[in-house]
Amino acid sequence: MAPKPVDPFSIDINLGHPTWDPLRISEALSLEASWSWKGGDRFGSVVKSSSRWYGQLAVGFGAKQYEAALDQVVSFLGGHKAFLAECRESDGEIEIILNCAVLEHPKGKALELYLSPAFLEHLSRFGVGLRVQAWTDNPSWRSNPY
């Protein structure tokens, strides 16, 4: 068995909107949701008051793939500029989520994440928030055949 590459990551997009149907979001982004719900959906006794759509933009390992994935995200945002603006202008919210695995080490740096000013400028220009999550164990990475 070959050793598993280190530093797995995924980059996701999360959209919230007061009224939009998640199917509309999937069609506009040409991307299937990892999960979603629409306002009025019931989860047990909880009724969702707004819609939420979450999808994966990129997965990979290591710094080179990470850098290429950030370029893909900028390209994706640029390709959907009008839709993202419409979302924000109608009280929607958009965020990019950087998920990084933090392999447990006895000591030393656990996570280092560099985001270039150009990448951050693109997020700002598109009105997109950024969330960084570091995981010590994410079961979905174990099932991905990288």
C-alpha cells in the first residue's frame, strides 16, 4: 500500500438566501450541491426560514494543487459574477470555505495557510466571505480516492 499524500484540502462554496430555491442555485452555478435546503423545509420540529446551498469547488493535496485550486476558485467566481452579485443584492450571502487537514504531530506548526493579496482582493471584489477550517480528522478524506 502506497503512503497517503499529506495535506489534503477541499474548497467549498456556501450560499444562503432568504427565498431562492436550491435548484436555481445549482443550475446557475452548473454545480450539484453537496447538501441544501430551501426556506420552509422541515427538519424535525425546525422549519428553515431561508435557503442554504453548499457545494464543493476543489479537492486535492499539497501546496501546488492548493495554489492551482485557488486559481480555479477565482476563475469560478469570475464566471458567475452576475449571479453572485444578484445573490448579494437580494440579501443573500456567499462564503468560500477552505478545509485543511491538520495531521497530528507531537510538536511544531500544525497549520500554515498563505492567501495572496490578489486572491483576497478577488474575494472582496465579488463580496465573498472566507472561512478557514482545520480538521484533525475528516472522514470524507478517507473515502476519496486521491
